Amino acid sequence: MAELENTDNKGYKKIDQYNEENTNSIAAHYSEILTSLGENPNREGLLKTPERVAKSLQYLTQGYNIDPVEILKSAMFTEDYSQMVVVKDIEVYSMCEHHMLPFFGKAHIAYIPNGHIVGLSKIPRVVDAFSRRLQVQERLTNEIRDCIQNTLNPSGVAVVIECRHLCMSMRGIQKQNSVTTTSAFTGEFINNDKTRAEFLRLITASLY
């Protein structure tokens, strides 16, 4: 893995890690793509573009190297709490696997503990682990639901994701303001209308 250190004028150091072999391979292909598009990959503005794209793609798909189950297991705690836990407005950034264009928005997630709770920061990390892959929103929603249900074994899980898809707004039908909403539920969120309604009310309410 190659390490690149970037230090700004405030002394902040950021270290990015990339697979050097993958970077070189992807960059070579993108140089050919630029040529096929009628561009000159050797002109000044594009000299580093294939390498930048190669690193960007590795970053945007880093979820393939992350185990979301282990994320949850790293912060599971035994706790006698059985009311709904909601984490809403989790930022989602992913790549549509059909056109490799971004889709982005927010995820709202709830679970009802059944003997175990999880550190709150782990739920957004699970969202990142699945979204940083080539995805479709429907599968992403189900994967998050199933991971939480199968790992924590709660009384129920609810996931709602709202996203804008650039494959719809930049190309194709070109509808600029369309939002796609997907949902997935288990347990009490399926069997109990009041529980599901409470979740939907909480994720749409302004509590601040």
C-alpha cells in the first residue's frame, strides 16, 4: 500500500492508503478512456487525471474491504433496554452500479434492542461500509437491515433511505429534483402498525 501525506498550513496531516498495483492498472485504463473520448491524456490538465481517478475509485469502493458485522460486534453491549433507538439523517454517498454515477442522500435507521445495544457511531459506519460499494438503493437498504438484524438480533429493525441519483438528473430522463425512497423492516416494525408509525413520525419530526 502506498501512503501519501498531505499537510495543510494548519499542520493537519492526512494519510491516504492505496494499493499501488491497482492504482497503476486503473490509471492505465483511464488514460485509454480519455483517448477514446477524444481527449489528450498528455496535456497539462489531464496528466495526473488517470491516477486521481484511480485513487478516487478505490476510496469510493473501500466498503468491499470492510466487514460491517465486525463493526457492530466491536461495540455490542448487554443492556436491559427495549425501547426504540433511532439514528436519523445519516449521510449516504454511493455509486450506482448501472452507470457508475453517484447517488446520495440520507438514511434513517431504528432498532428495538432485545438484550443488546450497539455504540451509536457504529450504525453510520455500517451505512458507509455498504454504501462505499457499487450499489443499487434497494439492495443497500436490505443489506443494512439484514446486517443489524442478524448481528444484534433485536425485536425489529427499520431502515428508510432517501436519495438523489445523478443517473436520473444528469442523463436519461433528466429529472432534476426527483428523490427515490426505499424502506425495509423486520419484526415489530412489520407486525405492529403503531411501532412503524412512531418510527416514521420520529424521522420526519424536527426535535431541535
